[in-house]
Amino acid sequence: MENELLIMQLIANGGDARSHAMGSIGLARKGEYDAAEEKLITARGCISEAHKVQTSLIQKEAAGEKQPISLLMIHAQDHLMNAMTVVDMATEFIHLYKNQRG
């Protein structure tokens, strides 16, 4: 049961990070760059929290505690990687919007 809770934390933090990153793009599109940057900071915080959970799972496995591979775990990892990509893209979008408008 403990692993399922950790996996759900990965999913929740990944989803939150992605939502904040997408919100930052929308704010940048409207020219609200400071708010966009703040939302991106929040997104990165969510990624950081997810990484803590992911690291704990990796450490368990490295210590010899076999971790079951489940569809839920695969989904969580996919969620996190997608969120990381969106955060990276949001950073670039904000930069592009700022430079486009001068």
C-alpha cells in the first residue's frame, strides 16, 4: 500500500507541475511575464517534490527491495516525464513571448 501512495504522489505532483507550466504559458501570452515566471517557479517546485518521491523509490530498489512494475507506476513515470517536458517548453515559450514583444 505504501508504494501506491508514493505513486499517487508522483502522479499528483506531475499533474500539478504540468498545469502550472501550461498556466505560465497562458500568462506569458497575455504579457503577464512576472506572473508567468511565478507560476513556472511553482511548477518547478512540484517537479522537485515528485523527484523526491521518485528518488525514494529508486533508493529502495538500489538497496535490494524489488519494486513491482505496475501500470500505475508506468503511468506515474510517464506523467512526470511529460510534466518535465512541458516545464522546459514553458520556459522557452515565456522567453519567446518576451522577446517577440520587446
